Amino acid sequence: MKFYLDEDISPKVAEILRKRGIDAVSAHEIGMAGASDEDQFAEAVSRQAALVTRNRDDFIALTIRAFENSSPHHGVVVLSYAIPGSDFRLAATMLVRLAARNPDGLGAYAIEFVTKLAAWFPYCAAGWSPWGLACPRCIWWAERSATTCSGASRRIST
């Protein structure tokens, strides 16, 4: 699995990921800091990498637009603000776990949510989607979210 880190994620996270054997690059490292969300999205697509960001709303909208235009991408990983921006090691650990569960990468149009809660549930992404899917393995999330855990996949499938 490959990761492209948006400018709102420290390049130190990419460094830690590479030390752990994960293919990762930061927008900061390749001169993309300050680029538009659309350009960041396109860069991730060109690298065949999942885009990692904290910018949930804009990248969900871009994923929906990509789906409507039949322009697949390699997934968006939303890193929760519950994981402090200064905790590079925790962010990297959560991404390593995600990569371990998805060695072939995320599916087209996939949106994964990575939260601090997932650190307590190592086999759970604790994710949800605007399409109403909840992670079936995370009782805590299902009990507290507006969605119900239907036993469906935590990924968005097309």
C-alpha cells in the first residue's frame, strides 16, 4: 500500500512510515505544499497512492465527484484530529496498521477514517462513510454514531 500525505500531515509521518517499510511521500517533500486540494488529489492518483489528510469534507466531496465522473482513485484516509498533529509516531502506527490490513491498497473510491479509538481496537478502522456504513467490528463506534452497524463492509464499494 502506498500513501501520499496531504500538506496538513507532517512530513515526519512519511519519514517514520518509510523506516517501517511503507511507501510514503509527503506533499512537503515534493514541493506540493500550498497546492489546491484538486492538485493534491491528482498527485495521489498519479502516484497510485491513498491520500492521507485531515481535510475530511473537501476530500469526501472530491471522492464523490470522482465517483460521479467514473474517475477512480486509490482511496482517501482521513486522519482524525483526535490524533494530535504532533504525535507523529501514533499517526504512523495507525497508518502501518491500515496498510497491514490492506496490503494491496484501498479500493477505488474508498474512504477510511483513522481515529485514536482505533489504537485501542487494533483490528478495527473505526470508520464510517456518508453512505451509512459502519465498521462491523467496532461496537463502540456503532453505539455512538448516527449510523447502525449492519455488518456491512467498512469500505465503500462500487
